[in-house]
Amino acid sequence: MREALAGLSVRGRAFLAAGVTAVVCSIILDQTTLARVGVLLLALTLITVLVLARNRYRLTLVRNVTPQLVAAGQPARVTLTLANDGLAPNGVLLLEDQVPYVLGTRPRFVLEGISQGWRHSVSYQVRSDVRGRFEIGPMSVRVSDPFGLVELGRTFRTTVPLIVTPRTVPLPQIPLGGAWTGSGDNRPRAFAIGSAEDVTVREYRRGDDLRRVHWRSSARVGQLMVRREEQPWQSRATLFLDNRVTAHRGQGIASSLEAAVSVAASVAVHLTHRGFAVRLVTATGEEPGSAWHVRGADLNTGPLLEALAVVAPVQQPRLETGWLTEGAHGGLTVAVFGGVDAADLPVLRRMQHHAGSALAVAVDVDAWIGAAPDDGATRVLAQQGWRAVALRPRDRLDAVWQELGHTSAQTARGAHQQVGS
């Protein structure tokens, strides 16, 4: 009852005040008719408060976001399904869902005819031009009577995440090189030379085909041994993104960092669709949620794009090199850089040394703030053995990627001619 009285709306408080005033004036002026009006106003307000106070409503909410992973600039639809599981009917429902500012205005709905067993669905659309991970909800509900005298508020605590990934651009096919690497059981064994003793075997496991049993090794070891399955090498690529604050210029979605993230996302999708297992490395090291894909994962780019959606600028002067282990030699490395300086040269040389093929897209950070174009980063990368191209605000990424392919092909031809001579 106390909650219902506290939930009196402006109209309800006006009715209550008018009723009290009418009753007092009727006593002073000895007006019976005025007293009846005052009693009617008081009775209407208090009965409404009593009814809502005794109404033990139970509302349930199910919120769905489709899709939960959406590219920047693309819409997603939020569906709210509400049901009344209480034993008594309710009045009018006033709904307001909480959404981050970048997704749009807060949606509001008015639902009437709330009865026992009632169920209803409403939906609205959200869209963001900014990448990131956003929480939709919680939703606040206000129950009102048909006269609008009392409003009781409730808030659902549940939220649903929406991940907005960076914008991507389809990239053309270019020669990459240095792609084939492998380890463990994924590495092929050459049996063209050598004896049968060189066959790689392992212990028999329940369910193994008996036709794979290697009897000579089994007799020597004293237990059943089977031949390992021969599998092709796996194409692996390391995608490096320099997200240091000192390496970029600009603010918000117009910054060079956002351009670099978009480039990295486009390259990630392109490499994955070409059959590469891709891992993402930033200035702070390897991103744990984007490690090598499991072989046969149906070209799922979700983990990579989710990791890129939440990449933030870091206040770190130097690049982390812990991911450059001795066992990481070979394979393709595609890097997206901003500005580079003399302190980065040892890391750049080490990255190029560990890669079977090192390609780089250098975002021209000076051009991103309106200054004169500068190819300094591209020249520095080329001096360290990288095949690099520059990206400026007006450049098309697919054309820049095609230029990188031409650079790679020319470098490969030059190296072949040197070897031939």
C-alpha cells in the first residue's frame, strides 16, 4: 500500500488534493454537492491505489538480439517477449529499454489489455557506426491503471550483448607466399625414402582401425602400435595490428587507428576464406580469444572479428615480442602499422626474420590529420625486408591490397633472378 501511494502520478496527486480541498470547502461552505464531488475524487484515487497494491503481478521477459554479431553500420533487431504469469490482471504497461547512446534513442512502448496468461512481443531496431561490445538492457516497466492515477515501476536485471565488428572490404586474390606451416600430427611425413622402420607410429587406441596396426613396431615394443594418419600441412597466418596511441593520430571513428582496425578485419576475413588459420597479435601480444582456428572450423571469422571489435588504444611505447618464440618461424605475417620510429626497428627485423613472408599495410597517420602525405613508415619497413604499401584516407583498400600483391610478385621475381644469376 505504501509503495502504491508513493507511485501516485501527477494526475493521481491532483485528484487526491482536489478531493481533500472539495471536502474541506464543502464543510466550510455547507455545500453537500461539493462534498460528494470530493468524496468521489478521494474514493477513485484510493480504490485505484488499493487495487494496484493488492495486484501481485508477475511479468517475465525474454530478450533476443538478431544477429548478435553485426558489422558497423548494419542494423540488428531486438525482440522483447513479455508474459503475465500472475493470477490477477494488470492495467497498462509502459516499457522503456536501456540501450547505449551509440545504438540510438531508448525505445518506449505502451501495452494495454494485460490479463492473466497474457503474452505479447514487440521489437525495435538498433544500429551503430562505432565498433565495440554493447549491453542492451535492463528494461524498466511501469504498470499504470486505466485512469493514469498510479504508476508502479519494476526493472528487469537481465541484459544481452551486441557485438559490432569493424567494417570490412572484400579483397582481391594476391600471391602471399610463406603460407605452409605445420606441427604435430598435422605435419606430413615423407615416406618416399627410408625403410619401414621410419614409419611414424603411436600407441593403439580403442576404436582404431586394425588395418592401421604396424606389426613390426608392435612386436618390438611389446604392445599394439598403429600408423599415424597422414594429414596435409595447415596454412597459418599471423595478423599483427599496432594499436599503440603513439603510433596513430586523430580521434574517434575518424582516427587512423579505426582505419587500421578496419584493414585488419578485412585481411582477417580474406585470409580465413582462403583457408588460413589466423591468429591476431596486437602491441600487447597475442589476443587469447583469437588463437589459431581449429582445423575444419568452417572458416569461422567470429573470434577474430570479436577480438577486433574491442581492440582499444594502449599507452605502451614499445611493441611486445613475447609471441615471437623460436618455434614460430615460418608462415605468413600480415601487419597493419601506424607510425614507426627508430626504437621499433629491432622488433620489425625480428618479426620479418620469423616470418616466411612478411607483408605490411602502413596507415599514413600524417595524412589522416590533414598533413602532407609521408611514406616514411613504408620506406622503413622496406629497409627491414618487409613488402609494404601505404594507405591514405582517400585510398581504396582493395586497390592498396592489389598493389601489395604486385609488390610481392616483383620482389619474388627479383629474388629469383638474383638466385639464377
